[in-house]
Amino acid sequence: MTTTAELLIEGYARIGQLVHQVVDGADEAMLTQRLDPEANSIAWLVWHLTRVQDDHLAEAAGTEQVWTANGWAERFGLPFDDSVTGYGQDGDEVGQVRGVPAAHLSGYYDDVQTAGIAYLRQLGDDDLDRVVDKRWDPPVTLAVRLVSVLADDLQHAGQAAFLKGILERRG
């Protein structure tokens, strides 16, 4: 019988597969190209989806984010506070996610996924009803937070894959 944790791990593993399909072998021009001045780039989409997963799962687990704990903030060298996840950023801020090699995008994602799966492995079904965010009505449970991150990350990974396809066809 499959456990809830195993089901979540399967879903989160699919995000990593998509991230690698999109960024592995991509050059900076492809990673940072935007369809218009307000559009997201592949680099921003992958950075953002990884930051959200890192932020939300670290908070739920009560651990430091991989972004700071493993030195990714320094390696990326972005002009944002370490707490920024990309949520609510405007077109100018999206354009500042540049100069980041594909290996950094996939490496950061892999580190976040490793930490996230380790956290998911130790969860039991009883853990899923724990309230993790009281700022919402109704308050957000761990189950809702984990599914929300999974859905958001899959959506952004799909957007990045779609964008890569358009850019490849354009040459």
C-alpha cells in the first residue's frame, strides 16, 4: 500500500525531472530570454519555483532554507534580500535573474529536492493536519501547503518547458 508520503515524494520528484529537462544544456541567452518585457524567463521561473519550495518546506520542517544554508544565495549573486522568493516581483525584478548558469539552477533545485524528500519521508498521515499558516481563513494545514507547492512548482516548470520549446523553434 502506498503511503501519503510516498505519493507526495513521487509528485515532487516529477518537478526535478522537468527542471532538468528544461535547464540542462541551456545557455544564458536561452535561460534569460523573455517573450516581452513583462514576461518571465526560464531562469526566473526555475529560480522562483525552487525558492518557493525551499522557503515553504523549510518553514514547515523548522529548518534553515537550503538557499542560505548551502551557500546558493552567494553563488547566484542576485540583487535581492535572501528572504525573497520571487512572489509578486515585477518585470524589472524578473529581468535581474541573469548570469546564473544552468548548473546553478539545477544544482540548487537538486539540493532543495533532497532536503524536501528527506522531510517528506519522515511524515506520517497524522502530521498532515498540523496548521502551518494561520494568516489564512481557513488556516493552512501542512497537507494543503504541500499540495499547493507541488501544484505551483509543476505549473512553473511546465511554463519553463513551454517557453524553452518556443525559443528552440525560433532558433
